[in-house]
Amino acid sequence: MTIRIALPLLAMIALSACNRPVPPAPDTPPEPQATELRDAIQTPINRAKAVSDTLQQSADARAADADRVSGDTPPPSP
């Protein structure tokens, strides 16, 4: 009776040891995950930063034009 229990148990233990996953090679970096989601989030942020830079340049140009027209010149920056 103990052989009927021990033999299948031993076989299951032996078979479970055969399916160990192969570890990745240490020289290769892991593959990036969720890049599409990250790109979908970063695209509007990058557009907003570009628009902000454009608006700042436009405001600086208008201020320089206004100073030039009015005759006021700002002190030179260091």
C-alpha cells in the first residue's frame, strides 16, 4: 500500500523538477515593457512643453519690441 502512494508521489516530484525556467542571460538587458502606454502619456506632455517654449519666446520678443519702440532698454544681463 505504501508503494502505491510513494511511487506516484515520487514521480510527481521528479517531474516538477524538470520544468525549471531558464534564467535570462546576464549580458542582455531586459526587454522594455509598456512602451506604448508610456509613449501615449509622454506625447501630450512633450507637445505642451513645446507650446510653452514657443509662447515664452513670443512673449520675450513682444517685450523686446515694446522696449525698443518705447525707448526703454533693459539693463544687460550678466
